[in-house]
Amino acid sequence: MRKRFVETVERPFRVSYADAMDEYRVDIDKPWLSVADICEYMDVSTFVVTSVLRSGELPAVKFGREWRVSRDDFERWINEQRGALDSPETRPSAAAES
């Protein structure tokens, strides 16, 4: 039986999209954000924001009928979402590309 020799090919270091980007900072002076603040900042409807809050995806507290989100939690969530864009789950499969 013949031995096969495999050359080791060095591949350039691949940096993900999220790692290449600087961490995103929210330019709002309030420590706690309301649904209206997030809607205005992200230019989305209240339905979109409240559905994310109800799912628990974005950490928040509820005071009576009002939701409040920590600015730090909101920044962290945005940066996690940007990182999710480069995750293997969101990449198209090789079969779909063929």
C-alpha cells in the first residue's frame, strides 16, 4: 500500500464580519430606553420592538404597561445581532449554492 503525502497549505486568517467591525455604540443620553426610543432609533414599528421584547430576545423590564430597556443591553443585543449575520446557521448551505 502506498503512503499518501498531503501538503499542508496555510490559509490566510479569515476574520468574520462581526470581528472586523468595531463594537456599535448607541448615541442616546438616556440610561433606560422606551419602546418609542428604540422605534425611533432603529426606524421600525412598535410591533417589531414589542415582539422582540416579548420573546425575551432583548432583555427588558416592564413597569406596568411600559417596557424599558437598558442602553447597555440594547448595545450588546445589536452587536450580537451583527455577529449572528456571520454565523454558520445564517450562511447558505453548499447544496443551496449549487
